[in-house]
Amino acid sequence: MGMIQEFKEFAIKGNMIDMAVGIIVGAAFGKVVSSLVKDVIMPPIGVLIGGVDFTDLAITLVEAKEGAEAVVIKYGAFIQTVIDFLIIAAAIFVAVKVINSLKRKEEAKPAAPPKPSAEAQLLTEIRDLLKK
């Protein structure tokens, strides 16, 4: 089998397409959660702790000089990113938990008994006729 044919089979597989869709949706979900944290959750938290904006929290190691920018450790941005991650992780955890519970419900349903073969149905009819 040619390399191009193998690549076509690989790229067209359902799993590959599902994964691509998952990555795209995940990236969009990450942006939504980042906005939620930055624009909705963090401002009230900042107000509660004295008007601090987490993204402004930083330690300046070297002041800015002519032609050189300041060297800054932006630990506020790190705190923001950690909170984003925790919210995304919690949302994914809940989603996986719901999906798993739905799968368990499907598995718990008893399977319908298999249909008897044509021979068995015919023999059952003959038996019932003989009983009469």
C-alpha cells in the first residue's frame, strides 16, 4: 500500500476527525473560561481583597533603562492562569462524570432476548398446533 493511501486512511478515520473537533472546541472553551475568570470572577475577588487587580501583581527585578525594558516577574498573570486551569479542569471533570453516568445507564439496561431462529419459531408453531 502506498504511503499516500495509508495517510488518507489515517486522516479520514473517525477518531482523527473527532480529535480535531475536540481540540478546536477545547481551544474555544479555554477562551471562554479565560474571559469568565478575567472579566467576571477576578474583579469581585480583587475588590474583596482591597482593590487588587491580579494581572498587575509583579516583582520588578531590573528597572527599565534607555533601550532596555524592565525585567519583571508577573506572578499575578500566573495566578490568573492557575485559576483558569482549575476552572477548566473542574468543568471537564463534571462533563466526563456526566458522560460516564450516561454510559452506565445504557449498559445497565437489560438487553432484549435474542429472537429465536426460523427453525425454532417453526418448531414452536408445530408444538402449539399439536397441543390443540
